[in-house]
Amino acid sequence: MENDNVEEVFPGFSYPEDKGGFTRIPHQFFDVCAQIKNLAELKVIMYVARRTWGFQNYRTPEKITIDEFKHGRKRRNGDDLDAGTSLGHTAINDGIKRAMVHGYLLAELNTGEPGWPTYSYLLKMRDFE
């Protein structure tokens, strides 16, 4: 029986031995994600992790626009760098607010830029002292 409404089946993850495309993630991250009840909050946290930890950036906030949260970031040649969260603007803003209230996410207003306010984001890390 053929069903045109069935989405394509995920083929599987790449093995870590393959070159590139992997992120170092603390085991605690999975424990925290398992406890998050709001999908928007979870997706926002995961997207910020991808955009920061995915590039071994654990200390510097990354500028992320609402459009990038929604659709992902593009490479300079126009190809997709990532897929974003596929959430709408309201859900993204709600997810950001929830993640900040719960202490998972830090946001920094980018001052001195013309136009709409933009923010940089970073997952909250313990201080290394």
C-alpha cells in the first residue's frame, strides 16, 4: 500500500569516527533537556548549543536573530548551515524567556547597531576558577 503522506524515514546518525560534524556536550545537558517540559524552550536551548558548543565556543555569546532561530543560518554561498528550530516568532520568544527564567540561557543586548534590537546568546556555564 502506497501512502504519499508519509514523511521520509530518518536514515540514521553518522558515527563519531566520521570526520567533523560533532559537538562536545556535557552529559548533564541531556539530563537537563529530559526535564524541560516546554518544546519551545527545549528547541531554543538546543539551537543555542548547536550555534555555540558546535563551534567549541563555551564562553562568548553568539548573535542569533529570531529569523535564524526560525529558519537557520546560511553560509555565505547561500547553502544552509543549520535548519533552525522551525518554531514561529511567538514560540521562539517564549522559549527564550522560559530558558532565561529557568537559568539555562544568558542573553546580551547588542548595543550600537541600527534597526531592531539584536541579542547574543550563550548557555549558562559554571565558572572555571
